[in-house]
Amino acid sequence: MHTGFLPLCREDMDKRQISQFDFIYVIGDAYVDHPSFGHAIISRILEAEGFSVGIISQPDWKNPESVRIYGEPRLAFLVTGGNMDSMVNHYSVSKRRREKDAFTPGGIMGRRPDYATVAYCKLIRKAYPNAVIVIGGIEASLRRLAHYDYWSDRLKPSILLESGADLLLYGMGERSIVETAEALSSGLSAKDITFIPGTVYKTEKKEDIYDAMTLPSYRELQGDKLNYAKSFYIQYQNTDPFHGKRLVEEYDKGVLVVQNPPSKPLSQSEMDKVYALPYMRTFHPSYEALGGVPAIEEVKYSLVSNRGCYGGCNFCALTFHQGRIVQTRSHESIVKEAKQLVWDPEFKGYIHDVGGPTANFRGPSCDKQMKAGVCPDKQCLFPSPCKNLKIDHSDYLDLLRKLRALPNVKKVFIRSGLRFDYLVHDPDKTFLKELCEHHVSGQLKVAPEHISDGVLEKMGKPRVSVYRRFVKEFKDMNVKLNKKQYLVPYLMSSHPGSTLKEAVELAEFLRDLGYMPQQVQDFYPTPSTISTCMYYTGVDPKSLDPVYVSRNPHEKAMQRALIQYRNPKNYELVVEALTLAGRTDLIGYDKKCLIRPRQSDKKTVALVSRRQQEIKKKKPQKKKTIRNVHKKKS
């Protein structure tokens, strides 16, 4: 196995004396050889299996010559849009173009196209019409079947058809990429690779498909949104590798897109092997002149301890990508990687994170998951913890203690998602104590997302009482430790189920908390989430019950403004929102009011004046009633 970076240009190829690569990997990100980047893991796995890989990073999608630099690969082109969906990377939820791309050298925006996976595949087809193309990564994974595309506001077909690729690998891909490489190397044609778990293929031979569930056709999906809701929930129920069925989606002219069941989760030893590969752990040196790649700063001194999440939030796509079964690395593997970090000349003594999608999940939620899989129609934590849920922080606590004891380590932070609804149900408060004592730097970020139980139910999150319980326990523990530390709640506006009424409730919660968030996350309908399905169809795919959806940009702006009601820029929006919600009682001078009326705003002043007069009229009547009660008692 070669050391150093994989070839990034023709000169690198010649230095290695390679006449033809087995695989050419076209990526939408800058080349960063770090295990937090999907292209690094896939390329290193292939190299470890004896296959040669050349990288083409961010080619000019308007020029076919940009993918001809190595010639045609022996086996296939691999294509990924990047660590993020290219549309999320490019646009905010309001569909405004972002100014920076953290996965591009120097943070420069515009170095990759919209719908990057599709654009790169079309580019390769122009250059090499007969080449085998295999797509993967999060963009392909979450668009593997017909899906609602927020940016074009329409239902799109499977990305496998739209891109013209031969095969799609979904999920994390370590198993499926090796099986695909071996199949191609053995001489199998791409069209005959129909048997690998974690892959999607296309065919016209219905008779060759076995043991499959037929989804509504693409034409049926286009004709009725209710069909899409039903189809999506079938997909959701078949994301488990142990009992997930093969799914078939039909398109015009008899074309069938077939999704094989997911790949099996990695064992701990397999996870350890993936993270023990010889990564350079940084960006390619050719990017140094441009200032490097900003995204590396978030992960350079962080440690991945797990993957997968059984939290099951409806707005999260993890169920469709990493899956609900938590897979972990061993303590030995993580400590070994940490020892590499602590002797880095630039290491300042702070490990920024130890976690994954959910930091305090260090194993499957119950004993049966690694044999029977997750329950298709039940959640582990929602609406309340399952009776079979194993709530235990001891393994994670032991890991953190080992990392704290390493030389040169001043502090070990936990910055990835921490499930407070899991933590509060742990009867042993040792983890909470050590979390507050060692792993928080003044503020701990948590994600209640909302405080209206109706909205939380649509989010798949626990009732607000659970969050309030955690707030109290966190506060009490810090008092006990004589520490002044605070919670920073992540909140979301305009999620399906949230009307202006619920948005006002959230504003009142923030008022009582005395907290005003600097940033607000407006609900972002990204591919392959239950919440996006609600947004598109107007129904909950689980029950098919109607769900209120805020689609009007102005209403969404009002909901967002209510969360930041103290910002003077939001004043008019807040006044309008409170008026429409029938809550003008919150405009005034009382301590319970959100905003004060501006003297220049005559309508608001008059409105508040009338409101105050009504209140004054009611007060004497209330006092009189009280006096009358006292008279009767005497």
C-alpha cells in the first residue's frame, strides 16, 4: 500500500508508474484525506483491497476534457457530489445563494455545479460514452428513488435514471463498494450486478426480480401526492438491513428501478479497520496557496466514535443513509487516533468532539437489534422510551476518562448531538455530573427544536416536559458543582404542524427563558425525510392525517422573526404575526409583552391603547367579584 495522498493529477499518476487506474473517483469536494470525508474512506478501502484509484476533484463541468486527465479507468468511474447534497451546499432555505463553500479550497463558492452528481455523470458520458459509472455519497443515497426536490419544487425521478449512471451505492458504502469492485474485476458487466445489498440498479426484466415489494409507479406518484406519502412510508419501513425488502419503482417504457435491501452494519472490528487506514488526515498540499479547505477545521481534532442513530427525528435523513442501528469503534481504536492528535505540533490541548450523529449512543438500542433489526413501526425514544431500550452511559464515560488522561490533553469537549431525552432517563447521574464537570465550556448546545407538543409530535421529538426536566437537572448539577454553565437550545421555525400560534408560543418560551438565539434554523425540506414528505404532501406518511404546512415565504419569515423578536429588523414582521395570531396583547409595556409599540406606528399604538383599555375595564370587575366573595364568606 502506498503512503501519501492518492493521485490528484497526471503527474502523480506517472510518479506511481500507473498506466491505467482501476477506478477514477470524481468528487464534488476538494480532496481531503480524512475519515470524516466519504471520498477518503471509499478510496482508501479500495486501495487496501488492491485497486488503484485516481482522484478528480471538482472538475470543470462544462468541459469534458476535465475528466480525461487520466484516460478511461479499467473498471469504472466513481462519482459523488460531496459530503453534502450540492443544493444544500449552494442554497439557504430561502433559496439564496450561499457566499462560501467550506468544502472548496479557500471557501470559494461556485466550484461545483448544482445537482453535482447528475452534472458529473453527464460530463463523463460525453467524454466516455461506454464507461461504467457508479454513483454514491449522500446526494445519490438520499435521491435513490423518486423524491421531492425542494429547489425545483417538483417530484424528481431516481437519480440513477437522471444521471445515466449504471449503478448506485446508498448508505455508508464500505461493504457495497468492495463487492462492486470485485464483481467488476471478475468480468461481470455492470448491468448484471443486481445482487449486492446497499445498491440500486435499473432493468427492464421484471421476471428477474424476486422477493420484492412494488411501490407506486412514478406516473402514479406524479398523479397523486397521497401515493407518494404511502410510497415513502414503505421505504421508511424497509431501511433496516435485517428485515428490509427489495423495492421496485416503475417508470415509463417499462424501466424498473430496483433498490436492494441495505448493507449489514459494520462490526466493531470492521469499524476499527476503516479508521485505521493510512489517512493523511488533512487536505491535499496543492490547496495550501488558496488557504486550505475550511471544512477540515471542524474535524481536525475531533474523534468519530459511532455512526447510525435510533433517535428517529422526522426532519433527519440519517435513517435513510447511516441507518438506525448504532455502530461503534473500540476504545483502543479511538485512543490510538487520539494519540496521533495530541502530538500534532498545532494541537492546543483541546479535543473538539467525541461522538457521531448522537454522541451519547454507544451501541444498539436493545439486544435484539443486531439479530432482528430495528422495529419497522416503532421508535426507541418517541413518544417515550421503549421498555427494551438500554439506557447506559458507562461505556461512553469510560472512553471519555481515557481520553482526558492522555498527555497534552487539557479538555475533551462534546459538540456533536447529545440526546437529552436519553440522558434524563438514565437513573445513574454520573455521566451528567462528569459532563458538567469536564466536557462543557460554559455553554452546552442541545436541540429541543420546539416547545409546542403538537409540533414536537410531528418532529418525532419528546414532549417539552422532558426538556424542562433536563434543564432542571442540568441547572441543579451545575449549582452542586459550583459552576456557571448554560444551555443553548437549537430551535426550528416553520416545521410542518407549526402555525403562527405555535410560533408565538415558542417566542413566549424564549421570553421567559431570557434567551434570544443569534441564529434560527428555518425548516429545510431536504430529500428523504419524513418531514419533507409532510411538506410536499400535506399529510403525515405514517397515519395519512392532514398536517398544516407553512409554504408561504412571508409566513415562514414571520415564524422565524418571532424567535428573534428582539431584533429591531424583525419589528414589522413580529407586529404582523402577533396581529394575525390574535395576540396583540403581547405588544405593550407589560413585562410579558414581546415588543413595545413604536410611537411612529399609529396603528400599533391605537391597537395597544384599545387593548390596554379593555384590560383596565376588566380589572375592577375582577376585584369586585373578589370582594363579593369575601362578603359572602363573612
